[in-house]
Amino acid sequence: MSVKEVINITKQKVNTVSLKSRALELNSQSNDVYMELTMCILTDQPNLNNLKFNENYIKGIVANKEKFIGIPLVVNKTKLENGFYSNLNHEFDKSSNLLKTDTIGTFVDFREETDIEGTLMLMGDARIYKRYPNVCESIVELYNSGDLEFSCEAMVYGYESIDEVTGLRSVDYEHEGKVNSLFGSCIVSDPAEVRSKPTLLVAEALKKDLGDKSMPTNEDVFNNNIQINYHGKLELSSLKFSDVSNQIYNILNPINPGNNYRSYNYYIQDIYTDFVIVEDEDDYRVLYKIKYTIDNDIVILDDKENWVEGYKGFIPNGVDIDKLMLEKEESSQAIQTATIDLKNMHDKEKSNMEEKIKELSEHVTALESRVTELNDLVVSKQEEISELQQTKNELNSKIQELEPYKTKVETAEKELKMKELKAKYNKILSEETMSSEEVQSAINELNSTKLNEIAVAELVKKNSNSENEQPSGDVIVTASTQQDLIPQSAKERLYSTRN
């Protein structure tokens, strides 16, 4: 039949309404198939959606309860199991007009009761399937905290009346021959009917239904007491980082529905806006970088074959370890290549090898600086620092292996320069000066400045001795060519007639 309206009791914030339950009661009876829940479904008072179910509606449901026994108790099971208690609703899809919640139990009885204030209430007894242990655990948690609340779902074909001033809509059991049917109730975060609370929860069997380990206890420590570090800010999502970490933790460490025992596989260390860093339960030194997405408030992890394996210190705060690892690998390859080249190089290649040694030494210094950064920023990442220290030692060892080649190059170059200096100053200095200790020391030290000073001093001494010698006779200067030393132009002026 055609549905004119689906009444969804959705979230509405009213500061003056207390959400605490007035009375809670636990029963010691047990059952290994389901939990029993008694609750107030609706009342004859206006709710927060400005809707009122009349007295004849409640009496009609009770009088015809055989028709309604079996209607479902529903919830968004994924949100409930993952602890998203503040975001529970009817999951109404406007495009398809469907309610996308999950059935977790059924109603087995209905009756009417009147509270001390004179409010007529429709009460219902529901059975919640114990085949969903995580759902049962969450319901018990909400019940114990006083936050287990419900919202009814009904098919309404028409209203008995609509107040023109207040807009209050009243619903009878029938309208124009059609029943305004009650077809379910949903666990929600903020119900429109503030009295829609549980009055009885038979939950003792919860500890016995699936064995001694049916439910996690206080000994079940979340994330192995590892503090999760959050980085960045989530965008376009109603989830908080804590909601994301809860979902990821349950995905990585699922509870077996057969025995309700949790399998511990990974522990969360760091969560970013698009990936998470987890620690392997079997080997705490092994880490994995896992990308994730959020779709309709549900976290979806990347396939395991796409996980990136790392080690302790994989994502230290403020340090790009991926880049450092790449530099470390490139340095190791460079060392191996340099070692092979050094063994087969000739004299012309030695100077190039010396430059490579210098570059490797500078890289060792850079690695030491990175090690210091890691030590200051992430004390707990000591193993990573130890590995970098080992790399430094390996580099120093390689440099020590290359040092003899450098010494040979320097010795050969020095001998060549000494030969050049001897050859140069043998032409300038006397044999006696060349053999002096001062000249030999300057040559050994490749001190060209000192040699130049000695050479100048010897030349000055020679010139001084030449000036002191007396000439032995007359000095005759002979012109190589006999010519008139007076220019022709001068002759014309000298010999011209004077006026």
C-alpha cells in the first residue's frame, strides 16, 4: 500500500531536556539466545517533533498487538559496534525513501501503562539477538550509563487534527479506514520522545551465552595501552579522530562472533588524515603504513597488499624518515660503486676519487646531524638512531680504506712539484746556494715565496759586486754606422739667410 508519510524521530537538541533514565533495573535471569528489553515506545504527550499520538492510538496498538508482534528493533549496527553513540539515527535516505538501519531484535509484547504524572505510555518487550555480541555489549554500556534511548517508526496516512496556532499534529489509530501502523523502533542518540527509555534489561546471560570469554572485560586493554598520536585535522567528515581510531582498531583486531574472542594483530601508533601507522603485535619493531578513506562515516582501510612495511621510528614527528631512508640507500650504493672504482682506477682518476671521498665525508656529517635530530625529537625511536650510527661507522670504515690511496696521490704530487722547483731554481741559483739547507728546506716545503726571496738576494749581491770593480782602460764607443747626426730640417734652419 502507498505510504503517505514516514515519521522519523530524528535528532533535535533541547537543552532543557534531561536524557538521564529515571529508573534502571537489572534482572538475574539468563538466556543464551537473546537479551530481554522492556521500554517505553511512545506516549500520549506531544514530543519534540510537535507530534502527539492520541490515547486511542496506544489502546489500538495494544488491542491489536498480535498484528504488531514481530516488528523490529533496529539500529545502525556498524556505528553502534564501533562506539559512535552520539551519531545514531534512523538512517533515512531521502532519495529512495528507505530506512537503512539493521534489525537486531523483535518485539514480543505490547501493553499500556500510566506513570505518576498521568501520562499514558505504550510499553513494549523486545528480544535482542545474542548472535551480535558487540551489539549486546554496546547496548549494555548505553543502558548502564543511562543513555539507551529509542525513537518509534510509524506509517501515518493522515492526522486527526493539526493545530493552526501551534502546528501540533495528532495521530489516531485509524484514518479514513486505514491503520496508522507502528512498524518499528530505533536506537537513537537524541529521541523526540524524552520518555522513550528502557525500564528493564535482562542482561545476566551476556556473560554466559558464548563461554567465559563472551565479552571483553576490564582486562581487555585498548590498543595495548599505546597512546595514539593524531596529526592534522579531519575534513568533510562528522567523525572525530577518536572515532576513526576506534573503527581502525576493531577492523585490525576483530572479535570472532563464534566465541566472542578478540584477535590481536596490530596496535595503532599514529593517525593522519589519510593514513595510519600500526605496530605488528608479533614483532613490535615492524610497522605498517596503511592508507584509509571515510565513506558515510565508515572507515575503509586499503588492501593489505598495498600496506607499506617499515620499522620502529617509521614516522617520527617532524622528520621525513622516507627521505632519510632513501638517502641512506643511495649512500650505500655510492660507497660500493666508489670502492670498486678505486681498486681499478689509474693516476688520472685519483683526483676524482679524492673528491668522492670528500663528498662521502660530508654525507657522514649530514647523517650525524640527522641522528641528532632524531634523538632530540623522538627519544623512543632509539633503534632507528642505532641503525644510523651503524651506517656512520660503515662509512668511516670505507673512508679509512680509501685513505692510503689519497696519501699516495698527495706524495706523488709533492715529489713532482719538488722536481719542478729544483729544475727552475738550478737555472737561477748557484750550485752552492742550491745545496744550502735553507734552499733544500724551502723546496721540501714547496715554499716558492722563500725561494724567490733567496734568488733575489743572490742577484742583488752579484750586481753589487759588479759595480765595485774599476775599469781597466779607456772605453771606446764605436758607432756601427757613420751618419750625419744633424737632421736635414735642422740644417735648413741653421744655414738659412737671416733677415
